[in-house]
Amino acid sequence: MPPRDTRRPDRVAAAVREEIAMILAEGVRDARVTGFVTVTGVEMSRDLVEANVFVSIFADEPEKSATFDGLQAIAPTFRSRIGRALRLRLAPRLNFRLDESVARAARIQTLLATIKSVQRAVDATAAGGPGNTSDDATGG
């Protein structure tokens, strides 16, 4: 018997991710899916029966929740289309998971930008910029 291909789940995961992204780009019929959805990754089980699909949804909280619920509801539709497109004997069950890493990275980026601007203001003040009153105190 030939050795088992350990990379196959990774290849199938990449193909599933691309297929779901294409389906989302075409538009879905569920009215709840209104937020901007990005498929950030897919993890396949070794037996290719289940796929955890990580999505990032850019929307406010109520819209994000509704969009996620809509994705869960149309998962069987995704599953059948993926099975046909990838010609898999058994299409994987799709488990959608929220990927907060993109939102977390954006929040960190915003905090770092804020810290940088505060640091510039502190440096400008220390270097004799606006708001420096050291000359007033010495009479010069």
C-alpha cells in the first residue's frame, strides 16, 4: 500500500477556502449575510470529513451576528457546491468560526498609532515645541 499523503488535508483546505471565497464573492441569497465576509483560513480534519472555516466579518455587532447566523444556515449549500466543484467523494461538513485575529490586529495597529502620535507630542514639547514654558520661567 502506498504511503499516506499527509499534505492532502492542506491541499483540500486551500481549495475549500478558495471555493467559499468565490461563492461569497458571487453573492449569497440569505438576507442575513450583509457584512463584508473574508475567509481567513480553513482547517480540515485528517479524514476530510469536517472543515473549520475561519471567517472575519467587518460590520457592527448586530450585523456581524446576523451575518454569522446566515453563514451557518447556508452551510449545507456551500457544502454541496464544494463537493461538486472539487469532485470529492464526500463533501466536508462546514463549521464556521469567527476569526477575531484581523479585528484584533486592526485594534493593535490603532493603539500603536495613538501611542506614536502621543510620543511625538511629548517629544515636541520636550524639544521646545508648542506648550514649552521653560523660557517663560527663566525670563528669556
